[in-house]
Amino acid sequence: MTIAIAISTAMLGLAAGLSLVRLYRGPDSLDRILAVDVMLVIVIAGVALTSAWKGQPTNLPLIMVLALVNFVGGVAITRLLPHDTDATDATDATDATDATDATDETVATDLDHAGDTGDARGPADSRLGAAGPGGPAAPGAEERPS
Amino acid sequence: MTWSLVLDAAGATGLLLGAALCLAGAVGLLRFPDTLSRLHAVTKPQTLGLLLILVGLALTVRTWDSVTTLLIAGAAQFFTAPVAAHLVGRTAYRNGRVDRETLDVDELSEALERGD
């Protein structure tokens, strides 16, 4: 059991280091969201390993809470990302090429569009709505001022 | 060969396999070229690795309270991973992070054009 937990801890530490590299490098916010998701799962696994090492079930509610926080945090950030318009939109042909830059440019693109349409498109963009009916409103609203 | 010895060995095996799968998921996250490919690495091996670690923990800490708590944690990870992956994939598609030429079947663009 000691050897198994030692090897498992080393593997989890290595996995956390690798996802940290992705967190640093990831050319998009979404890659960083995935890296944080992986790191939180590794934290849950680490807490489970310490519980197995001690043999005490003291930390088990922590595991449950972390699993739920993992989901809520990831979904919240994904929903609230500044939204780049669809690449199929003809007026955004230049912005589609900007989308291939390596930096975190989704914020900059959204600020560009705030000037174009005259609207301040905040994080509560209905384009990212979970249900389908969020879709029809946004393309129509985008093209009205132009 | 008592029960506790067998269950301890099974728990240790579960912990080892789960940690190995978590490492495989992290390697995939680092090495895959695209956001959508990294989604595969983050959801499938990670979820199975975490479930194996929780099973190993349940076999090591042999109480019924721990089994119910770990069942809740495992079910939370198992059922929410596809939802989070779906949201990230859709946002990646809509932000132009997906090279449409590499897709064989592209149903989302038709749905977006229809406005559904």
C-alpha cells in the first residue's frame, strides 16, 4: 500500500505539472479552462490518496464538494467568456483571421465589435445561451444596426 | 489471505490504475493539437481515472458512509463531465477555434445558419 500510494502520488504530481504547462501555453481561454478542470480532478485524486494513506474517512465531504465546484466553475467561466461572432458571418471576415492569433484575443475582438454595432456586448450575451432559442435572437440583433 | 488483505490489495490496484489514467489524460491535454481533441483527453481518461481512484479509496476505507459519499462524488464527476465538455466544444466552435475543413460532418453550422 505504501509503494502504491507513493507511485500514485508521483504520477499525479507529474500530471499536475503537465496540465500547468498547458495552463501557461494554451492559446485560448478554453484550453486554460480544460487545464484547470484537469488540475481540480487531480486535487480530488490527491485528497483521496491522503484519505487512503491515513485510512480515515475524514476528508470525504471535501471530495464531494470539490467535484461539484469543478463542474460549476468550469461551466460558469465558459458561459461568461467574451463571445467572438460566428466565423460564418460575412461582416467578420477580418475578425476571423484575427481569431487565429496566438494570444488571448477573444476579449479584444469583442471590444472591437462593441464599437461597430454601437452595443456594449457584455458577458451576458444570449449567443451563449444554453437553449436553442438563444440562437435566433443573436444573428438578427447583430445585423440590425448594419 | 484474509478479507482485509485482499481488499487492501484491490484498493491499491485501483489507486494505481486511476493515477495512471489521470497521467494519461494530462499527457493528452498537453500533446493534442486542437481544443476539440483536448476535450477528449480531459473527459474520458480523467473521469475513469477518478472513478477508479474513488473505488480504490472505498475499498481501503471500508465503511458504508464513505461508500455513499464517494458514490455522490463519482456520480457528480461522471454526469457533469459531458455537460461541461459540450459547452466548451460549442464555445470553441462558435469562437472560430475549430478548423472547419477537418470536420467530416458539420451539423452545427447548418443549425446556426437556420437560427435554431
